[in-house]
Amino acid sequence: MWRLTKSRTGWLAIVLIGAMAVFVLRLFQLQIIQHEQYVSLAKSSQQRQFVLPAERGMIYMMDGQTPVAVVLNRTIYTVIADPQVVKDDERVQIIADLRAVAGGEVVKDLESRLSNKKSRYEILAKNISKAQAERLKKKNFAGLLYQKGSIRSYPENGLGAHVLGFVNDAGDGQYGIEGALNDKLKGKNGVLRSVTDVRNVPLTVGKDNVKVEPVAGENIVLSVDRNIQGFVEEALKDGVDEAGATEGSAIVMNPKNGQVLAMANYPTYSPAEYSKQDNVAVFMNNVTMSPFEPASVIKTFSFATAIDKGVISPSSTYYNTDCIQVEDRKMCNAIRGLTGTLTVQQAFSNSLNVGTITAIRKLGNGSQINLTARRTMYDYFHNKFGFGEKTGIELNETTGYIYEPDSQEGNEVRYSAMTYGQSLNLTMVQVAAGFSSVVNGGQYYRPTVIAGKIDTAGNLQKINNSAIRQTVSNSTSEQMKSMLRYGRSHHFTSKSDKPGYNIGGKTGTAEIIVNGKYTQKETAATYVGYGGTDTPEYVIMVRVSAPGKGRSLEGGLHAGPIFTNISNQMIDYLKIAPKV
């Protein structure tokens, strides 16, 4: 019996010793080997990471010489819950108070979000005001956090919508400057990693707390003048309505530096209410994003090319016929009956296709637009005037196209049509920038909508936009300005010009392709011109159309009056003194 007892005691001792060993080993594992792991787990259960949103940069327009903010930030709050911390007996009251205070800003699935115990982060309401947030904070609900943020505010309502763009619910810029310069405007978010209390409020104590301050975005100043933008938008809307068109676009540019003073499209929208738009096409900036056949405004560049190469002058003569044969095609003037000997000036003023083709033929052998002529024309149109490539403006833009002379598509028929603005697709900003160089002495400036930025001291830091290439000689520029003035003075649209100023321009009436063929039953109207006294102070381009409506619109009759309206207001606004 004693031996049995002794045996049992021994085994019990062995078991106890074994258990003690396992316990000690487990303690060693927990406290020594896995110490850091469990410390990390403990921290993670107590520590939360919070995003510190960067303040998005504001956007300014010019008001004369003074920048004025047209896009600001309005402080808002997002209500966030940690369902694992929210008290069950407070859930019903949280729902009732949120709906009473935040109203329509509360998420639709509020109940299910609050009940999701698997989640540590649920958004309950967005875009509430500071006053609303303070009312909710006083309730002292466990598990609720109020994250500060901002949304865009537009004191000028829809002014310059297509230049500005908007910011979506995710905080990303869309269209306009907001989209194109989103990285500069958005800044860089900061981060706060901190131990929180039971109500998810960050505690300021703790050696493991980390805070990286956010970096605010740049405050960008546009070259667009809010006053010019205002009357351009009004003139465009009135002109579209009077023409019986359905859409229109306009750009005003300073030819001395390439700065855009106004850029407008109609119909337009309000950036503050972008979500209410059913058709996203309204967000498209047709000045930079919609290539088209510009029609006879291109004759400005055709004649400038021929004059610059020295093969014609405004007084040069040719024998005009109503039509001309180009390979297997017959190309005709829109205005018939002006047959006989005419000057280049007369061909330009009357917008004669035959005269333009004849001028470009002189770049080659004189009887056709051969490869030599096509290469010269391409060099001017593409390489110098910048047609068929992006201008580099700080907005979303498309290239359009112009066929290379050595390609199969770049044949004589196509290049003959190109001389009068068909068989090539260009954007309005391309044409306006190229035209500016024709009338400013031959200096091509990259078009820009940026005047500078506001520094940390609140001062405007201007950006200098220098000319990047020579397109035509100063002599060619002077001759073209004279031709443009003469052409306009012999058109009825000039009768409404303010006296004492040099105003010149060119009309364009573009036939639209319907069922694979050009038709005169549906046309788009364009006009491009300049104004000033000794030197051009502004360039204006206008386009109006009515896609699919079967409207025949003319450059002089429907786009020209909009140009005149804007031109007269530009003279008054810029206080340009008339010629003595």
C-alpha cells in the first residue's frame, strides 16, 4: 500500500512539474519571444489612424490687375462611427439625433452601418456644417467621430464653369483646371496615429503618437478676367439664341503673351450642381476638346504662308473662275460670278476657294499643289501654327488632325481642300493661338490660362509666358493685318464697330458632313479677328452650330455679330484710346 501511494505521489509530482514547466515556457513565449507581437496587437486595439485632409488650393480670376477668389473652400464635417464601440442602448438615439440634425446628409443605410460589429469604420453622414457637428458632439455618443473637411464654394455661381471644372464627392478634380491641375490643387494629406478613448477621440498623450501635418494645395490665379468672362458668356448666349443655333463657343486671347482672357461655352452648367446634370457632354470644353473643320477662317493661314514664302502679295493678280479642277475633283467658290482678273486681296475679302488654291499652288510648280507645295504648307500649318497637335494649354485638350504630305491621305485633293478649311480637324484654341501669331508680328505663344499663383504671403507671383517660335515675318504679319482689316471693312458686320480702331477678321462657314457627304443644308458659323489701334490688343474667335437640326449658319451673319459685341466691350473695358 505504501509502495502504491509512493508511486502515485511520484506521478503526481511529475505531472505538476510538467504543468509548471509548460506554464513557465508559455510565459517565456508570451513575455519574451512574442512580446513585440502582443504589444503591437494591444496598440492596434487602442490606436487609430486619422487622415488630416489637406486644404485644397483656391482658384482666382483676375479683376483687372487684382486677383479675386472664384473657387473657395467651405468647412464641412463627416460623421464616422466605430460600431464596436457604439453602445447598444444608444444606437436608437444616435439614429434619431442624426436624422434630426443632419437631415438629408445622413446615409441611406444608417441602421445597418451602425449594427455592423465586424467594422471599425462606418460613415454615417457627410457634408454637415460646423454648427450641426457641434450639436451632435454635445450628445457625447460613444464611438462617434467628427472628421473635418471641406467642399468647394463658388461665389460667382457658374462663371467660367468650363475653365474651372469641379471636384467630385471623392475629392478629385474633374474637367477644367480642377481636373487638369488636380495634383497641384489637392495638396498632400497629413496623418495622425493616436491612442483613442472609448469615444474614438484621439488622446494627446503617448510616446507612440505620430502626427504628419498636411500640406495645402497651391492657390492658382487664372489669366481669365472675371469681367471679360462675364460679358463674353452673355454675348455668346444672346448670339446663339439670335442665330437659332443650339450651341456655341468663344475664346478671347491676349496676342501679346498668349494669355486667355475668357473662354466660354453654351449651354453651360454650375460647378456647385454638377451632379444634377443628366448629360455629361455639358462638361466638355469645346474650345479645347472638340476638333472641327474651321472652314474659311483658315484662308488667313493659307495666304499668310504664301505671302511669307514670297510667292504672292496682297496686290498680286490671278484669273478667277467659279471652279477649278483638282485631279478628279471640281472645287468651286461659294460665291459665283466673280470671274476675271482679281487681286489676292479680292480673293481673300470674298473668300474665294479658287483664289486660295491658286496661291498655294505657287508654293510648288504653279499648276498643282505638288509634294513640294504640300510639304511647305504642312511646315507652316503644323510645325509653325501648331495645327493638329496639343497646344500645351493647362486644360484637357485634343489634337485634332492634319495629314502629313508624304502620306497616302495627304494627297493634292485633300491639301486643296485644306487651303479653305476642310479635310482637317482643329480646335478653337489651336486656331486662336495661330491667328494671334499672324497678327502680332509672327510670335507664337503657348496659350495659357494661368497668370500665376498666390504665395504664402498672399501676393501674386506672376508667370512670364515667352514666345516659343516665329511663324511668319513681321512684314507678313503687317500685310495680313491690312488684308484682315480691308476684308472686314467691306463687310456689313463692320458697320457696328466702334470708330477709330483697327478691327480685322475672317469669316468661316463650314459645311457639315451628313451621310458621308458635305451639305450646305447644315453648316456651322465661325469668326476669328483682332482689335486695337497700333497693335492688336485682343484676338476673339467665335463658333456657333446646331448639330442635327438642319440649320444653315453663316460666319458673317451668325458668328460675326457675337465677335462685334465682344470686341466693342473689350475696347471699353480695356480703355483703349482711339486713333487720333
